[in-house]
Amino acid sequence: MTGTTGTAGTPLRVGLIGYGLAGSVFHAPLIAATEGLVLDTVVTSNPERQEQARAEFPDVRVAATPDELFEQRGGELDLIVIASPNKTHVTLGTRALEAGLPVVVDKPVAGTAAEARQLAALAEERGLFLSVFQNRRWDNDFLTLRKLLAGGELGDVWRFESRFERWRPQPKGGWRESGDPAEIGGLLYDLGSHLVDQALVLFGPVTSVYAESDIRRGGASVDDDTFIALTHASGVRTQLYATATTAQLGPRFRVLGSRAGYVKYGLDPQEAALKDGERPAEGKDWGLEPESLWGRVGAGESPLTGGGRPEPTLAGDYPAYYAAVAKALLDGGPNPVTALEAAAALDVLEAARRSAHDGVVVKL
């Protein structure tokens, strides 16, 4: 599926809906850095964000609403990227597909797996490209772990621990921390979308889900401390932690196998770099971390006491996502993240929500 008229040598014109955190920090810089794509139009009703977009991308057009984008620019665009609040993803994705435009949607693609599959079916029916921005498949630690697993260095993996832990004792507000179910806020669907997606990519389908989800902080109205335990059909046991209330942070990954384990602390540096205004560019080091943050591979002793050997962390590569999108649209390459893959992760997130609410293990 392509659904675009772009030709070799002609960049695809991208319309970006939303210029908050996702749009301004992740999507716009990565689109602009991708050969074969050009950021044509940004949609935001916020005057300050409009000026920010013009300052950062002097040639960009600005539209105040999605209606304005589709009515005035829709016929000239080759791809729509949806980086607006979660509750708008399905509606805007449907509108773009019905207008005959390929679509990238930020995670979570929808509030339910059923909605994600309906969107995927619409794209299939129209012969259009639909992809989900799961950028953390290109985190430095995740790429390194995939390399270790492919090389068999850990043996048979028995247990996988993965954490996105933060210490934010005061709520920041905004729709991501809204208790309104329509907003699809909370950490389960925010960081949990990444954690579950990574687990499924690494270890395959899940047969059962157990979860605990709490509201810990005063004034908070949505989950800020969530734990998910998964049993994979492969036999791997996964424990996932998404929390804003961790005063002492644990390892990002702890992976235990029959031959060795891999322990890695610290977060991929790409998000912080993008927030600081750094941009990926050809010939420039990107996504690298210092040797002091490398994880360790070994058996029988803690990495904190010198156990195991340092494992060089591969460079993180968020630009690879949009490079794959451009290749899919221009050359018929594979979709880097399909909506059906995102729907499978939403199956798990819905089961986790039910498990946490009812205090039960949910079978899939």
C-alpha cells in the first residue's frame, strides 16, 4: 500500500497535526531531517506554537485547524502525521484516510484495540499506508538488547524487566494527566504503550496479563504508578514498570537468561537531545551515550560490584523510523510499525486495565 503520488527525487509533502510535545520535539525535527520528506504544513491553534513552528522551520505553512489543513492543503499533501491529543487520533486518522492520504499516528493509535483494527481495515480498504510512531523501537538500549538476543549471548531468556521510571512528585497537569476517560491519559497508555510494544517485539504474543495501577500523588486524577506482569506464549515472563513516583530509579532493562543476564541503567539520550534543540544530521554523531552508561553482560554477580563485561551501547536511531516511512511510500518498502501491531499492544493494555480494576489475571 502506498497511496501517494510522490516520485523519485520529489520530496513527499507532510502535514503535521499538533505542535505540542510530540509534534514539536519528535515529529517535526525528524521529518525535517529525513531525505525524501519535507515538512509542508503544521496545524496548531496556539499562537505561540504557530510562531515557534515558523521560527524553527521558516518555509513551513501554518494552519489553525485540521479543517483548514484538509480544505486548503489536503490536495497538495502526500502524508498526514497526527501528533495531536490521544482522543483525536481515530477521528483525524479516519478523516485523512477518507481523503485518500497516507497516515502516521502517534502512539497510542487509538483508545481500544477494536478502534485500531477498524482504522487498519479502512487503510487496507483504501489501499493506503497507515503506520504508528513507536519510536522507542529505536532506543539505544533496545537496539543493543535485540543484538544480544540475536547473537544468543543470553541463552534462553527467562525473565525480562523493563522500566520507564521517573520522579515527578507533583502532577504537571494537562490532558495526559486528566482523569477524563475520553482523554486516554495516564501512564498505562502513555509509557505503557512503549513498554508493551517493546516486550511484544522481543518475545512475541502474550497469553496472560496481571496489572496493578494506582494514583499515588496528591491532586493526581489518573494512574501514575503502574505495574504489568505478562506471560508470553514463548514462556518468557515480563515485568513492566511505568511510574512517576519512583524516588530511586531501577535499571532500564534487566534481562535474565540461561547463559547470562544484561543490565542497563539510564535512558536513551535522543529525547533529551531533541528537547535541547539538537537535530540529527548526516555526518553528525547521533544517539550516542558515554561508556560510563553502557550496560553489562554476565552471570553470578551484580554489575554494580563489577560483575560481567561492559556491553557497548549501540547508537539510538529515531531517524530510522521516518526513513522507513519515506522508503515505504516512495519505493514500496515495509511499514516500520503497522496498526495491527499497535492493536496487539492495545489488547494487552486493555487487559492490564481490566486486571488492575478487578484484581484478576486476564487470559488472552
